[in-house]
Amino acid sequence: MVSQPIRVVFFDAADTLFHVNGSVADIYLQHAVQFGFAQNPGSLMAIKQAFSRAFRDAPPPIFAATEPVQIKRSERLWWFDIVHNVFYRVGMFERFDEFFDAVFQVFEDPRTWKLYPETEVVLGQLRAQGIELGIISNFDSRLFTLLRGLGIDQLFDTVTISSLAQAAKPSPKIFQLALEKHAVDPEEALHVGDSPRDDVEGATKAGLTGVLLDRLEKSQGQSVPVIRTLEGLLPLISEA
């Protein structure tokens, strides 16, 4: 549990602060059909399963590129390989490149995403308590556009993403870089996210307090704090 006063709270981004409005598989299927994908009754489930596997098997989003344009190109190629892997499994189609261009832009559109109901309230309450807020995410640089579009960019003091940090969760390095931005010790920071491996184990190994956000109540026997919504953070921090 939280053992001393917390000065900084870090958050994962997608599926912690906000989520896809619908599902990734739905969006892929909807747009693929427009570009000639031959849909069948099992397509949605097949895409969902193929995406889970392709995303799990992908290398960490860490690139040698350092210039902004090169980083964005590397991020795009990383996603191209994942999406190509999905449709290689479920059925390739002639206009795939056009489809990818379109769907890549869709996920940069804030309208594709939706804040969880409690997100803004909890962030506002934490800031009112004088706590600094940051994001530590493996999301790519489109995250900055999304944060602005969702209206929460001004609530965060720092945003640390893997492609700019050249480290990805669960590596301790990305957590250490985020801590340095706030000039705090690991024991003074907490990180909350929905992934037991990337968020909780990664944060814990870096010396932070890791908190698992388990909205679907799937976790069992966790030795770390578990919350069902972001509102569960407030009593944890007040007890420290």
C-alpha cells in the first residue's frame, strides 16, 4: 500500500484515462470494407483476435530516430506492420495501403476516443490537492493531439511516451525519465494503469507505487492496490 506522501501521480493513457469509442476491431472492419475488404459473418471476431495477437507480438515501440519527423515516420511504420499482420491473417485486399492511411488518421481524431466519466473530476481534485500529474504511456506522438482534443492536456505537468523516451513500459527507464522531470524520488510517486505487466510491474520495479486499474474486475490475488475506477485513487492518496 501507499506508505508515504505522494507528490506526483502518473497515469497510463488509453484504457485508463480514455477509451476507444466502440472497439478497435469495429473501426478496422468498418473502414476496411470501404476499401474492398471481403467481409463475412466471422470477420469482426477474426479481426479482434488477430489484432490482440499482432499487438502482443509486436516489438516495443522504441526507435533509433531522434528527429520529430523521423520519429513520426517510425511510429507509422510500427503501426503499419501491426495492421498488415492483422489483415494478413484475416484476408488481405488490394487497397490495403489506402485503408491504412485512412484508419491511422481515424485514431488521431479525438472523436474516436471518449474520456471515462470520472477522469476530469479526479484529475481536477488531485491538482487541487497540490499533486503534480504526469502521463507515462507507450502510445505514440498522436497522444498529444488526443489530449488537446479531449480537453485534458492542461491538467498534466508532463507527458512521457516511449518513442520520445526511447524506452517502453515495463522498462524502468521510462519511469525514471518521468521521475526526473518532476525531480522526485520513486517513493514519492504513484503510477496507475490497466496493465498488470506494463503499468504495475514496471512501476514497482522502478520503485514507484503501482496501482492496477481493473474496471472489469478481472484481477485476483493482487499484492498491489487495485481500484475499479479512478475515483479509487483519492482515498489511497489521502491515507498516505
